[in-house]
Amino acid sequence: MAQNMAQYAVLIFERETPGGVADMPPEVMEAHGQLPDRIAEQGGRIVAGMALEPSGTATAIRGDVVTDGPFIETKEALAGVFVIEARDLDHALALGKLTPIMNGGVEVRPLIGFDVVEVT
């Protein structure tokens, strides 16, 4: 991580369509492909990014109870996440606004770093 750069999760929420990512217009997919360069131009960096399968593929865990499918009903589902590096929250919000969204929004959250202990 660059010096004085904090990490933030940019959570992408969209209304789900039957075909998921396959239903996204080509210009939206192209805009997502250009996002790393656009964020870099603003002094940030994407550390990782992933789209999620539709919420119907989710398995929820609450205590000892495992439930197939999403646990709650919503109009918008978590569709993907980027981890970015930004100078501060204001910078992260400006970078988050660059995320192409069709029918939803994004949520920006600071990440808490933990030391990872490797188990052998």
C-alpha cells in the first residue's frame, strides 16, 4: 500500500436482472474496464475488484443456521466490490463516484486491517 493511503471497499449495489452481468449493456462493461485507469488518474488505486454471482446463488449463515438463497429481500443486491486505496474518505468518495451504475448505487466503507496468521 502506498504511504499515507488508506483502503476502502466500494460496494456496488444494483437491481438484479435474470442474466446478471450478461445483461449489462456493453458500454457499462467497458466503463467498468476503464475504471482502474480513471481512478489512477485521480491519484487512487484499485487493489482488487470482483463481480458477484446473483443473490439467488447465496447461502446465508446466521449462528448455526444455514439457509440457501439470500437472507433478506431487497430491491438492490450487492453486485460486486472494489478495494481501493485513497488518501482519505473524501478522496475515496470521489473515486467511488466514478463507478458505473445502472440502477443502484455504491457504498464506500473504510477497511480495518488485520494481521493474517497463516495456519499450516
